[in-house]
Amino acid sequence: MALNNKNPVVRPGEWSDISVIDDTSFEYIFEQNVNVPLQTGNGVIRCNVYRPRPSDRVPVPVLVTYGPYGKDIPYKDFHAKSFSEVSPQHKSIHSAWETPDPKFWTSQGYAVVRGDEVGTGQSPGFLNTMSRETSEAFCDLIEWAAEQPWSSGKVGLLGISYYAGSQWRVAARKPKGLAAMIPWEGMSDYYRDRCRHGGILSNAFIEWWWKRQVVSNQYGLAGRAARNWGPDTIEGDLPEEELEANRRDQTIDNRDNSYRDQEYYASKEYSLADIEVPLLSVGNWGGILLHLRGNIQGFMHAGSEFKYLRMITGRHDLPFYYDEEIEIQRSFLDAFLKGNDSAGWASHGVAPVSMVIRKGDAGYNDAAKEKEMFPMREEQAWPIPRTDYQRLYLDPDLNLFAVYKPTSKETKVSYRALGTIEEPQAISFKTSPLVREEEITGHIVAHLNVSVSPDRGGPTPCDIDLFLTLRHLGADGNEIFYTGTAGDPVPLTKGWLRVSLRKVNKEHPKHRDWLPHRDYTAKDVLPVIQGEVYAVDVEIWPTCVVMGRGDRLVLEVASGDTQGSGLFLHNDPLDRAPGIFQGMNHIHFGKQYENYLVVPFIPPK
């Protein structure tokens, strides 16, 4: 019988106790497939519990993760190459992708609870990732962990990506027992950070992620053990038609829903201000297409008294396990879960903001060189209070100038619409070589005057997609690349906007001149008519770089994905339909058309 979203139907005996305790094989007690009943609805979470041996007599704080990647899929099978590069101190038979290693953390006096998200692994039910129901179930798991006899009653959250993004949503619900959180590279805004960049569907990554990392671990899916993808479902396999009925497909939902006021997106909303627990948000300057924005926004708007932002570089998977970063995690959690605050986290003795400063050409995917060349600096706030926002003006000769030089007559520069990663359609505006070293750290906005015209014999276009990239050219004229999510070469940062969603809500409390706020609702849709010129402000994600003398800054304006996009392509044929976008895009110049880039320059301390 198929399950449904609201009232899942369960076979008799499906949730029998199948837990197993191993008290002899490891340095810690290992309990597998422990049942945690859901407080709302008819369901159960199955989790693994790893706890120090004395914890049956001395309660300990608990680290909880909850997600769809498989509590029983070994890290070495999930991503063998990545696992081979993890620090040996944080590798064990129970290591799992993007989660804290039980062997290490139990040795530090913590229990680790790792839950299979409902509908995945060994947890029966309806699979609905990142949903309201998922967050409510996560609440149940946290509160259960806080109430166990081996628990001190204090729960911390620690994990990467999915296991970080889920932290924002569950912390806003204030589960009993939650005492601290470390969302490590995790988006906080489902619509803006992940699914629809500037209103444009970011489909390619979602499709890859859904097939490889979620559906492949669905509860009842046959053949998992044969593929080394964790054990088969203990209760047995389900037929394909039932599997399909038991899940909500993110690839379809994100394609079919365009606006934040539609139920699909609206049901996932929450207020960051409701988060009150101590928070250490760790972002990565190279995460320019998924997590970067969310970690910074989460820090800015969380209601926590004790909140910290730490910005790093490197690949997405490995820094979480660096010895020095583990020490940061441990000292933060010790402060709020054990009352051992030797570092000063709970007394405001730690700077609120610490960040790696990208200075010089360290290449990409070279962690040792980045550690050697990129210093760490502390700041007292974000954005940095001494930020000097300056305009760099575009001109029709493709320059970026610090002084506005109006053209005597109206003109425009043009490029084809519907560019692709294989055939980019872009124009680039460059500064002159810098005469001195300059630091750019913070939020960036591009103000452009744009229009669209049809191809001869083509459809009448009624929208424009803007893809913006900020690039760094060295004094030798070659681009300096940085380490992206997968170790790939990426530019400084990117930004996007669908022009029909250009409306800015200046009355919203989150709106800033350096960060325009858009509601992205169906009521905000504005017309785009060929021949009309529209002034738009495009949010470009934050960045950090020190540019040397002779270097040049480049603003690339394109009509599709360009270099540095990696897996995160916006190429859905329905969302980017030729009948809507095909034609020529234009940027207009003239006395009434100022085009500029607002850049956050940082004066030396």
C-alpha cells in the first residue's frame, strides 16, 4: 500500500524493534536502528547511537545529525576519493559523508546520534526532503536525544551541507534540549540559495543530487547492499510504483513551482530571528553557487546572543575534518554543551567574525598553499563596519571606471540571449590595472539598464535572464582562479536575476542599499516588453579578495552559465524556454542610463 504525505499508511509490525547493541567490538557503545517515534503523525525514525563507554553511568552531551544520505553507508563507499583524503584522526568504520566521526567525538566525551531521514535508509515513511515535515521530525529526534538516560540533556548540531542547512530550519523551531549549532557550509534560504538563483531555476545540481544521493537510498529500494550503498531495507523491498508514490520529487517540484508564495516554497519558510541558541556559522568563499550566501545571511539575521561567523577556503568536503577546524568545533561545543569555555566563546572573548583573506595566486585545490598564503583575520561585525562602498561605472567601450563618464548620445552593447556553458554569450567590463593594492570584501550589487529584442523571424521575447560573474585578472593578464566546491577552478563570485522578478521591496527590514531584498512572489512579476529599457539591481554573492598592483577586476554579463558554474547549471528547457527568452539582450548607455557596480572596498585597519 502506498504511503501519503499527510497520513502515511504502515504495514502491521513494520516498526517492530530491530535495534542491536554492540558493546564489545569498538571503543564506544554502538546501537544500530534504534526506534524514535514521531510526535506528530504515525511514524518512526531509525537512528544509530554511538556513545562513550562510561555514558551508561555518566550522562554526556549529544551531537545529532538527521538526513537522507544513509546512516549506514560508509564514507569510504559514499565517496572513496574524498574519504582517502580525510585526516586519519577522523576516519573510522562508522565515518559517514558530511557528518562528525563517532570514534573521535565519543573519545571527546560526546554521544553521536545519526538518524535516517523518514523515507530513507531504515526509516519507513514518506520521503519529502527539506520539508516542514522533515524539520518537525528532526525536532522529535533532538528532543528524544535530550531525554535519554545517557544524555546530559544538552544537544548540539554539527554537520556539512544538508546536515547544516537542516540546522537553520530546526533551530528556528526551538526544540527542547538544543544548546548549540555549527552549520558548516549550509544554505539557509531554500529558494534564494539553492533552487532559484535570482528567480532562475538551478536545476542541474538538484537533479544530480536527487538521483545520486537521495533516491538511491530510499526506504524499500532494492539492491542497495549489492551496490555497496548501505544495507537493504530490513523489512524488505517495495515495488517501483510504491516507491514512486512514497516520495515527493524535488526535481519536479522545483521546476513546477516558481514563486515563494506557492505552497511548495512557502511551507519551507521560517524566521532566522527565531534562532536563539549559540551559533557558529562556517562558510566558504568558494561556495559561490550553493552555500556561501546562506551562511552569511544566517549569521546576520539569527537572533542568537552568541553568534559567530567563520569564513574559510578549500574544497567543500575536507576542511570540516582538518585538525585545526575540528579544534574550533570542539572548543565551541565544549563551551555551550559542557560549560568548559577555555576559548571564551560564552563570554564574548572570541571575535564575532573570523575570515580567511584571499591574497595572491595560490592556484586552486591546493590546501597547503592556501594555508600558507591566505591569512586569517578577525573582525567585530559583518559587513565590516569600515567598508567603503564605491561605484565602478560601466561604459560602452567595456571599461569599469571609478568616475562616471556620461556618453553624449544613447548607445547600447548587445549579446545573444540563451547562452549555454558550451556556447557562452557574454560581454566583459574591465578596470584599468590597479595602481595600488585593494581589498574587496563584502556584498556587491550591479545596477544595469537592460532590454531585449527579437530575432528576425523568431518569437517575441518577454523576459531576460542575467548571469553575472566577477573575475580577477592578475598583472600578467591571466585570470586568477580559486577553489570551488568540488575542487574546481572558480572566479571570485556570481549573481543572477530574472528581469520579470526585478521588483525590490525597499520596505522589508532585510533590505539594504548593498543587498536589495526581493520577495519573489507571484504578485511581484513585472512585464518585460521588447524595446523597453529596465533598470535593475542584481545581487552578487559576497566575496573576499586582496587584489595586487597591476591586477584588474572584471564584470562579466552573460545570458547563461559561464566558466565556474560546475555542476550548478541553470539549463532546464522549460524554465529557459526559447519562446520566452530567445533574441538579443542589450545594456543601454546615455545620460539617463547609468550602469555601475557597487563594490565593498576595505581600508586597512
